[in-house]
Amino acid sequence: MPLTLDNYCAARHMLVSFSGRSFGFIDEALASLGRSREVVLTVNQFFTAARVVINSDLLTILPRHFVPVTGMSDQLELRDLPFDVTPVHVDALWRRRGPHPQAYDWLLKTLTRSAEITFANGSAQVTHHG
């Protein structure tokens, strides 16, 4: 069965929320279309979400590049969303005061390199502040 907007909205969903909020960027995109979904479970990790999905009838949203590293790709059905979503903004933050450990520079370079490799199609923008 194709994943249409109607099918998507009628399904039961699991939300991955690192903040604990029960309304995410997918819900914002649906609201802009005058639609909504039923979130019946919220978890705070992508891996947990994948594990729950393979043992339930729930739908969830995972980053496409994450699915292969779960070790569960053969048990997950991967589909494009039947609607557009805006890009997700991600920040790396640390305190300003005190010495700037070299480990921060290493971490920032590693995250930047990872994002550039993962999103080599140009869909990601990496910006340095500070």
C-alpha cells in the first residue's frame, strides 16, 4: 500500500523527542497542511524507536542515513514522507568561560566532517559561530 498523506495521518505514531516535547517538526509540517497525526508513544532515541517499530504497528520518523546503522534495516520498511518538511537545525553547544579545550576543536571538526559526508548531496549547511 502506498504511503499517502491520508494513510500517514490515520496511522498510529511514535515520536522521537530529545526534549520531551510531544509536538515535533513533523507535527508542525502537518499543521501547516491542516492535518495532524495520533502520537501514542514518545521515546528519546532513534535506536529505541527502530526497535519499537519492528515489534509494533507504529510509524516513526528516522533520519534515512541512520537506518542502515541500526542493524535492523531488513526489518524496517523505509518510505519517503508524503509531504514536505523544512530542514532541521542542530546546534553543538558548550560553555564560553574558561580555557577552550582542544577536544572541542576536535569534536567540531569531527561533527562537521560527518555532516558533510552524510549530506554530501548538499542538503546540509554547516556554520561555525564563535
